[in-house]
Amino acid sequence: MLELLVPAGSPEAVTAAVQNGADAVYLSFDELSGCRKDVNFSDEAFEAAVRYCRVRGCKVYLALNCVVREDELPKAGGLALRAQRAGVDAIILRDLGLMAILRRLLPDMPLFADYHLGFYTMDSLKTAKALGFRRVFLPPELSLSEICRLAS
């Protein structure tokens, strides 16, 4: 399945992505994104972006792709719950400890592995599947032929 996935760090970026053919966008709340300095979404703006995408047939993923400190775990779980209530299609993760917590907290939510987790061999992709990840984002360093081999 081919999907055009676009990062969208603002409401304007969501609109631009959807209007230019994105199949999916990934968003972050103001807290705990992989790029903590980026402009991200307040609760209200996040919910509005999800509604905007929904009526236009675009999927929305929460990017919770950061390493989460122990004291941040409750906040991360709360963000995931807020995203679920808003209607996201999946959550992109970089932290295996958080993945285990979210698997218990949101058992039906699809979880995707961020490329920083290092799943880029056939054996590691099998491990990702066994852990419960539904999708793995591959590192950008891989060649097209390597990606095609792993996708088969």
C-alpha cells in the first residue's frame, strides 16, 4: 500500500498537505513530540485538524516519537488518550517502554514504529511485528532496492 504521509506542524500545514493530495498527516501536541522545538498543536487546534482531515478522507497520526522520561510517562499516556478521543488513526512511537504502556492503555490503537527504533532488517521487522507494531517507518538512508526487498 502506497501512502503519501506528510508532517504537519501547524493548521496551515494540515490544510496545505490535504489540499495537495496527502493521504495522511502526522501531528504533535505542544508536548512530547520528536522535535520538541517545533510548533505543534493545542488540544483545540489538534481536534480541529483531525475533523478537517476526516471530512476530506485524510488519515491522521499522532507523532509521539520521542524518548519519554519516567516522569513524562503519565503525560504521554494522557496525550495518547486525548488523541484517541480526537479520532486519530494511529500513534507513531520511538520509545519501547511507552509502547508497552500504550498497548495496555489503548489495546485497539494501531502503533507505528518510528525509524529511530532501528527496524531495518528482515529479522528486526519480524521483531517489530511480534512486539505489536502495525507499521514500521524505515530509515531514510535505505536505498529504494533495500526498501523494496524489505517490503516483499
